[in-house]
Amino acid sequence: MRTEGHSKGKFTPRYPEKYVGNINKIIYRSSWELDFMKFLDNNTEVIKWGSECIAIKYIKPTTGRVHKYYPDFYVEYYNSKGKIVQDLVEVKPEKQIKKPTIRGKSKKTQLYEALTWSVNMAKWREAELFCHKYGFNWKIISEKGIFR
């Protein structure tokens, strides 16, 4: 298993016809996102995929204002029964998909993690509603679940 680096960069797909959006502007923000992009690009079951191509409005709890959330990936693929399925996928470190704990942390770290958690929960709640409305599946995956 790879450990998360702070890698960022541009991705060039081998199969650009599968990509939804501008193939010259595909950005990954972590090594896990890069790995997932390679998986989507090379997977023959994937029909289409896009990166941060869908905007979902949400109210940011720290400001009370409306913002736009762009889930990491849109994926359209054939499932095991040959049916076309659409997913929205968020890739996050394992530690960010669980409610933060306070044990052994400074007050500053506790506050930062609590604020991050509340913002993520607001985004993910709206993403779930969006997916329900349009018949998509909503998935949050971590480094532990990318290739399970």
C-alpha cells in the first residue's frame, strides 16, 4: 500500500475518448487520485469518467454561505450484470472519512479537524441527495478501498 504524498500534477489519459471534459486540464491532487485516474483510464468496463466535472451546491457550515462542491470523480461503467451504472466518487485519506477524535491532540488540531469534518459532512450530504435525485451511486473511498 502506498502512503499519501503531496503529489500534484496533470494527467494525460491513454484513452482520451473516455474522458468527460478537457483532457488538457486533468489535475490530480494526490497520489491516490492519480492511481484512481489510471485505473479508470485503463479499465475496459469504464465507459466514461471525469474529474471534478459536476458542481453541487451546499451551505458551508463555517460561513453559512452557498458554495460549490466538485466531487473528485464521475464514473460511468458496466457492472457485473452488464448494466450501465453511474457513480460520483470522493477520494479521501482514511483519517478524513471518520469522525475526528480528540484524544492526544492539541486544541488547534481538534478545532481544525472538527471544522474540516463539518464542511465535509455538508458536502457529502448534498452529494448524496444529488445522487439520489439523478440515479447515481455515491461513494467515498480511502487509500484502503481504492483497489478492493
